[in-house]
Amino acid sequence: MDKKLQHTDGNYLFNVDILINARTNPLALQYLLEMLNSNDKITDFNINSGLEFGRTIDNLLRSAKLALKQEPAAAFQVPLKLPVKQTTGKQAGEPAPAPRNLPADAPAETPADAYGKIRLYIQNNQLVRLRANRHGKQVSMPCRILNFDEAANSLSVYHVDEKQVYTFKLNEIDEFS
């Protein structure tokens, strides 16, 4: 044995894999750090693997780059206008007014059609421009739809320029394009 390796001044180095049971990776890391920092016999440590921070951001950036490559094809899409629920006090037999700017034989878009397109945008992680009326102000943002909650009539979107998540009620949204 080498005499130099035997003399360590009472410090010993171990390579260990530790499995921690926790709901999420950050919680497991927190438990590990608390355990290592609370013991005065541990003078230093190095975590070589197991950190999963930033994966969501990396995935969003990767999909944004893919969308930019596919952007020219998406530019020729027809904007999706959300159907407006008629809440005026109309008589039961009175016909609804025909939608403007559509041919007479074009079918009106139903909520099921719009909801299906929203789900398709989510599934394809497609970049869309959302136009909405929020607190009396017109808002237009390039975004990706993260979540659609039909029960709550809400939509969560990721604003690709500001890198923030916003939640809109469906009645605030004018159209997607």
C-alpha cells in the first residue's frame, strides 16, 4: 500500500449513491442538503448527478426553436375565433344574426370545434398569437397554450417573449391566429 494514501489527516472521501423518497426532485434535493448540512462531521460535499432543475425551461426553449423553424408554414393559417355565447334577452323563436365576413354557406364555429382546435394547439405545442380583452385593454401575445380547463372555462398560456405564464377566462379571449 502507498503510505501517502494512508495519511489523510482524518478526512476520508466516499463516493455514494443515495436514493431519497420524495414527491419531487427539488424536495429530494432539499432533504439531502438538510441531512448533509446538519451533520458537523461532513466538512464538504459535491453532488455529481441527480439535479433536474431547468428541464421545463429547456423543453420550452427547444420547442420554441422548433416552432420558429416551422413558423412560415403556420403563417398561412386561418385565425380561430372563439364562439360568443348569446346572453341577450332574445325571444325563443328569433333567429341568431349571421356571422359577419363569412359566406352564407359557411358553417358557424361551435364551441366543440374551438375546444378541439385548442386541444390540438396544446398537443402540437404550437405557437399561436392570442388576442384578448383583459381589464378593458386589448392584449396580443405570442404564446403556447399550456392548459385548457373546460370546467373552469380558463386557459393557461406561456408568453414566449416575456417568459411568463398567464391565465385567461375564455370570455376574455377574442381569437387565436
